[in-house]
Amino acid sequence: MGSKWAKVKLALGLNLCTYIPRTLDNDDEDDSSPSVSEPEKNSGAALISPATADIQRAPPATVPHGSKLSKSFSRSSKRTCSICLASMKRGDGHAIFTAECSHSFHFQCIVSNVKHGNQICPVCRAKWKEIPVHFLSLDTPLGRARINPVGWPQNNALTTVTHRPPVSRPTPNRHISPLFQAPEPAIFNDDEPVGQQVDSTDKSALHESSIDICDSRAVKIETFPEVPAVPRSIPTNNFSVLVHLKAPGSVSVQDPCRNEASLPKVSHTPRAPVDLVTVIDVSGSMAGTKLALLKRAMGFVIQNLGPSDRLAVIAFSSTARRLFPLQRMSETGRQQALQAVNSLVANGGTNIAEGLRKGAKIMEDRREKNPVASIILLSDGQDTYTVNNHGSSNQQQPNYKLLLPLSIHSGDSSGFKIPVHAFGFGVDHDASSMHSISEISGGTFSFIETEDIIQDAFAQCIGGLLSVVVKDLQVSIECLQTGVQLGSLKAGSYPNCLMSDGRMGSIDVGDLYADEERDFLVSINIPAESLSPETSLLKVKCVYVDPFTKQTVTLRSEELKIKRPEKVVQERVSIEVDRQQNRLRAAEAMAQARAAAEKGDLVGASSILENCRKLLAESVSAKSQERLCIALDAELKEMQERMASRHVYEASGRAYILSGLSSHSWQRATARGDSTDGSSLVQTYQTPSMVEMVTRSQATLLGSPSAQRFVRPVWSLASQPKPR
């Protein structure tokens, strides 16, 4: 009756809190297998392989009202275990457990799920009266069940259950809390060792990219003066110079899995492996569709991490719990991560500080470290345990620093080591606290306004994190000629400083993603010149670590000089400089409008944004129809519309503006509204790797076999045309 996407949305609306990607090799796997008859389903009969004995035959469960699955989803759940995502086929040596509600799972997977505390079906949310809580075979270690949703290597050496287990009848519990069953270690030093091997794709990329560092793997440095000449006899103050940096991009290599010479080359980016800790909100307000979509998004993240990347998950509500230690996303690691995420249920309050404390502790206590480390935080509510319980009642602005452990504050000179990329979910989250957390730590703040973009928002973020090609970038700017002095450095949120004599300045840029760009405006005071026809202004030096070669790279730009004629005809301002001046004007207007709106002056806030739009319209960039200028105008207009009333501002305006400020201050893409969509104008800082990951995310939601080529691990993904 409707499209496949409509069926997916219907299923998600019925609280189907599990991530089950459709796979090509599962589509036809069980079509020829004998199916369970309707009477058997209704009686709770267990579907088992010939190698196993009957497991359980229980009465039907009470399914929540309205929980009727679509036919396509039902067929998929019969062929695929909803917990480990592997196929279920008769005769393959696996015990298969069919629950009272007629949904089937691998026996080992459901035992693991129950051990996490779940007493409800991961598919339809029906409460079970009969659960396999005592069925675990001691001969079969957890985490060995087969997982092969996208053609990963299989492990068929599995132990099967061959006995008929007893029936357990637990006492019903209205508040299910699966997160807090097993004790945690005092020190989180049980992280899996970092990978020592480079996969075949990376080896190929290394061979092809063994070129001079100054060409293919170097940061590009360019400088642009405001105008090419100023009068010789007149001193010039506040002369603008743009320092433009661009990180190296992809390296084109032949896919080692393809032998056909006619096929196009694959775009690979040699990049640093990542230690990623996700801190996710599972409070009561996340129940239902929100948790379902969060699980789906986490499944996408897990599938797209490489075997050298490590992941840990913290789930928090009234308190916080580490679901599993920092592990490499090998086949076993992915399977365990998916099982843990799919076992989550929502209940309790919102203790963001405790979740971040556990996340930071994982980073602090780990024995080994990958070159890149980051925390992803998602919450749909307001912290009610930390901020509101400190300070006097007269304090106007809460101290959001209390939400962050001192270990991940970014106030020291060593730069940002553990940034927190915060995602505010829905209209009830505390945008001010989430923005402050990201700003203090050096991360970005994204506003997930509608539930259906959560996976795309995560995809955009990890698309960047999985493409870091520059580490710990330090930029220094030195004046060359006597009398030339730096007036100011406009670097957004990046730490920067000027020497007292104005002869040198520095900016701590940190990490850069592949193809990422940074623009900094420098204000210079130029003295009068008596004889020389030109003046040497400055030179830029960059020092950073190449995470692929582990080498420290030092680069210097050419000297920037301007002409000094006796008289100068009025010259047009450089469009490169004008573009960045517009960006800074817009960001300043956003900050001023937000301050006015917080005081209740929405009319004044809208007026500030309108005046900025008029200034932009008169600029050189606007007259040239420059894309950034058009995007800034569209963004400012959107912010005006979100200040139409106090209700609209509280619901979405504040979060939208704060996400925009975060994006412009770090010059890095954040999600807000439709900003991840390729047709959106508000995507100024998206890199090719981000676009590719978002495209892959959207393709996985299409449900068509042609889209499944995108559902492949990021470390071996071939370049594919975008789906139409």
C-alpha cells in the first residue's frame, strides 16, 4: 500500500527498538526453507536446527496494542537474528530460540540479551513470561556468535545447545534497568590493545601515496592581502590579511579487491585510527521511537568503524554504566557492540555529568592510545543532578563546567585532546549546556531537530573523525619588516595569542580532517615607506604531525608582499578576504542576537540579524553570487524565523543559533535542520568524507538492493555513484 520507506517509518513508530540492516546475502537465504506454521507460531513453538533439541514452548505473550509488523519486516526478522544481525538458517549448527511473541533469535544471543536484564522482546517490545535466563552453555563464550550482515568473514565453529533447559518465571518488574547488573572495575584499563596490522586497503594506499610530503601529504598554505597595494607615504592600520590552510585530501588507488583494469580508482584517505567513546542518554524520555532510531544510528556507527578503531559505549540515565570496554571493531567487537546497544531500554532521569565522567575515565585509564580520541554525547533532556544543585539562586548563568571532568577541559596550552561532540536531541534538551560542553572541550554542538536525521547527524560526525590527516597543527605568523605589527588575530574559538611587541602570533588549530580548510583573518598595522616600492608583511609557519607516517612536518609559506606606489587607484577588495569578513560579521550578529533573545528582546534580536543581512547584500561576495554569502543569508533568515515568538525560540531557535555559532567558531560542519542534506545551503564546512558518509547513511535507509553497496565497512568502501 505504501512505499518501503513508509513501512520503515511505520515500524519505527511502533517502538521497534532494534537495528536490523537489510543485506543482499540474506534476502534469498531462507526462502526455500520450510516455514513455521501459524498454529506453531501462536503456540510459541521453538524453531530449531536439526542439530539441536527443542528449546522452549511457551504460551503467547501479550503484545502491546498496535504492534503489528509489516510483512517485509516480519520476513526480515525470520531470516535475521535481531540481536547479532546474522542470518538464521536451519541446519547451520545454531540453536534458534522462538519466543512467546513468535519472534526468533539465535539462542546464544537471546541469553546474552537476557543477562543484560532485558525481559522484553527486542523486536515488538512484548513482555515475556518465559525467558531463557538459565539456558547459557558454559562451553560457548559470549561474543562468538556469527555476524555477517555485510559479507564479513564467518566463523562456523560454534557450540550448539543440545539439552532442554528448565523454564524460568521471573517476577514482573515495571522498571527494567539492564545497565546496572554486573559490577564495574575500579580502573578502566581493560582496553583491547591497538591494532598493529594495516589492512590491505591501507597498504595499497601507503604504496601509492609514497610521494614527497610537500606535494600530496602536506597542508597547503596561502595568504591573501585585502588589496594588492597601499600608498607609500601614508601608514595603514587594520589592514586585513587572510591566512588560508587546507588539509591534504584523498589518495586515489586501485581497489585491491578488483582486478578489472577498466574499473575506476577508489578514493582512500590514509588516516589515523580512532578511540571513540559514545555517551548516550537512555532516560525515560528516550523510550519508543527515539531509542529505536538511536540504536539504528549506533548500528551504523559500529558498522563503519574499521578494525583498527576502538569503541566503548556509556549509557546513562539516573546514573551511568559502561556497557563494554574499549574494544577494536573487529568482527567479534562489532558483534558484541551491537548486542550491547540492542539490549538497551529507557528509564530513569538524566545525569549527563555522570555519563561524561565515565566516558572521560575510559580515556584516562586506557593502557594504549590510538592517535585520535573523541567523545560523542547525545541527550534529549536536561541534567537534573549536577548543574541545578550548585550555586546560589541568584546565579543567572549556570556553571556548565561542572558537567565536564577536569581531565577533558581544554584550558591548557596543550590544546584539545579529548573533544566532546555534543548532540542535542529534540525540543526538550538543554541546548545551552550541550553547547557549553562542546565549546569547553573543543568539540562541536549539533541540533537534531527531527528524529529521522539522527543517523545522518552521526554519519556526518564520524565521517570527519574517520578522516583525520593532520594532528596537533600549530600555526605561527611572523612579521618580516621593521615597523609592521600584528593588530589582532580573528580565529574564532581556536586558542591564539599575540606577542607583546606585536611581531608574532600563534594559533592552536589541533586536528584537521581530509580536505578540511581553515581561514584566519589577521589585522596588520603597516608603517609609511619612504623609498622601497614594496613592503614585506609576514610569513606563516605550520608545524603538525602526520598521523599516518608519525612524522613531524614543518612547512613555511612564501613571503607576503604588497606594492607601495606613490598613489593608489581605488582597488577592489579581494573576494577571498571579503568572504571571510562576511563570515565573521554573520557569526558576530548571531552571538549578539542570541544575547538579546536570552534577555527576552526577540524584536531586537531579529533586527540585529536583518541588519547583518543588509550588510552582506552590499558586499563584493554578494554581488558575485558567492556561495558562502548566499548560505550565510539563508542561515540568518532561518534564525529570524525561529525568533517569531518566545515559544518558537525556546523550542528550536536557541538550539539552531548555538549550533550555527559552534559551526562558524570551529569552521566545522554541524547538524541543524536539514544541514546534512546535499540540497541544503547550510553545509558550508562539509568535507568530501562527511558527504560520502552521509550519502552512505541515506542509502542504507532506502531499502533497495541497489543501495546495499553502501553498507560496507569504511576501510574498504569503493567509490560509488550517489543514489538518485
